[in-house]
Amino acid sequence: DTTVGGSIAIGPNALNSMSGSAAYGNIAIGKDALSSATTSDKMTAIGFEALRLSTRSDATAIGYQALDQFTTTTNVWDAPTAIGANALGSLTTGGSNTAVG
């Protein structure tokens, strides 16, 4: 478990790539949650591998592998939200997406 720039990580490998104070306001709860994020901010990942590959900012994923493949958005303010097991799990690019279920 770790704290970086006001970020909170609970679980094996959660936020394990995070470094520096540029990354702030992140919450990662669960094994491998936000495990690829390095300087992302304002991210919430709750669940096994939630937002696992993401290096972006401003996304919310709640659930088993929710948004786990997400890596790119066209604009930093186009934040996706995924709630549920594997919700938006295959999304790799895009923004302003919302999925529940």
C-alpha cells in the first residue's frame, strides 16, 4: 500500500508505477488497480485490475476489470466512467463514454 501526491493505493500492485507529485488525487483499491499509471491524476479505480493499463487522467472505474484496457482519449477532459464487471473493458480509445452493468 502506498501514498503518492495525495493518492491512495490499497492492494497488491495498486498504483505500483506511480511516481512524483505530478500524480495526485488517485484512488486505487484492488489487485493491479491503476497498476500502469505513472503520472495520472484524478483517477478512481475500485476492483481487481480496474483501469489496469491506463496512463490517462480523470477516469472512474468500479468493478472487476472495469476499463482495464483504456489507454487513450482524444481530450483530457473526456473522462470515461465504467461501473460493473468488465464495463468498458475493451475500450482502448475515446472519451465521454459511460457504461453501467
